[in-house]
Amino acid sequence: MVAVLGSDLPIKVLLLSTSLSTAEPLTAAMLALAHRHAFVLQSSVAHRDHLASGVLAACRHPGPALLHVLAPSPRAANATPDLTLMLAAAAVNERSFPLLRYDPLRPGAFGQKLSLDGNPEPTEAGTTDPARLANWQTLQELAGVRTPFTHDVELRAAVAVATAHQKEIAELQARHASELQAARGVVETELLSRLQHKLTALAGGRRP
């Protein structure tokens, strides 16, 4: 496979995986990204649109291509056949088999040629495996989706939003306190005026 991907021949290699090895976190497609002139697709039978468009693009690519497709075997997973798509989707969600597509003919740098579209949001991913998370973060960095400084930027942004929110609350409290103080002044002035009027009336021997 290495010789094929390193050549200029329009050979398309289809690698069908029926199970995933927990001992090896790197997939063949991820390793194939080292061949910058080869089209690389990693997809799943649970993501038909991603798979169909990727296969079509690979066939149109003039050079070599690797198509790594996950089609889990229910028997290997000790599951019923109707759970095949669920197993395939779970592998993507857990980042053990993330969707990726590398098109060397796309304009731009390496990161612009690599697409991770179709993967669920990070908050929906169910994996806590350090190796899988590290590989996923590496893919994000290669694709330009995330950089080593992204976390710091997100943290600073969150702090800035919280600070601005606290400042806004403090300004509202100060304005309301000022308005309340002004209202108290008006009421106190009116009460004092009425009291003076009554005292004046009593001092003059007449009823207020």
C-alpha cells in the first residue's frame, strides 16, 4: 500500500475494517496522510453522505487514493445484525474512527486540504481514552480547526465575557441605587413640606 500511495498511478485502494483494534489508536487513513499526493478518505457505513461523496471524489482523483471504510461485524462485536450502523456511528462518536477526507487537489496549504466535516461536536463525543483524544486533537491541529493555543484563547474569551457581565451588573446596580436615592430625596422633600405646612397651621391656631 505504501508503494501505491507514493506513486502517481490512479490506483484506488479500498480497506474495509470490520472491527477496531484498541491496541493501535492510529488508523491506516491517518498514517496515509503522510503521502501528500494521495487522496485519503476515512468514512463509515453509518455516514452514507460522507461515504458516497468521498468515494466519488476518490474515483475522480487522477492519482492514487485510499478509502478506509468502517463496516463493523455484529458477530465480532457479539451483537445482532441490526446494530451494525449503531456500532459504526459509535466508533465515530468515540473518536476511535473519526471521519476525514484529504484532497491533495484542493487549493491551499495542507490544513485546507484536510476536512473533518461530518464528525459530531466535541461535547457529543463519548470517549475519554487519552490516546484517541490526543489523535483527534492532532487531526484538528493539522486541519487548522484547533491550535495548541485554542484552549488559552477560549479561556481568555470566557474570562472576558464573565468580566464584562460582572461590570454590566455593577453598572446596573449603581444606576438603580442612584435612581432609588433620587426617589427617596423627592419623597423626603415632599413629606418635609407637608410637615412644615401642618406645623405652621398649628402654630397659627388653625387647623391644617
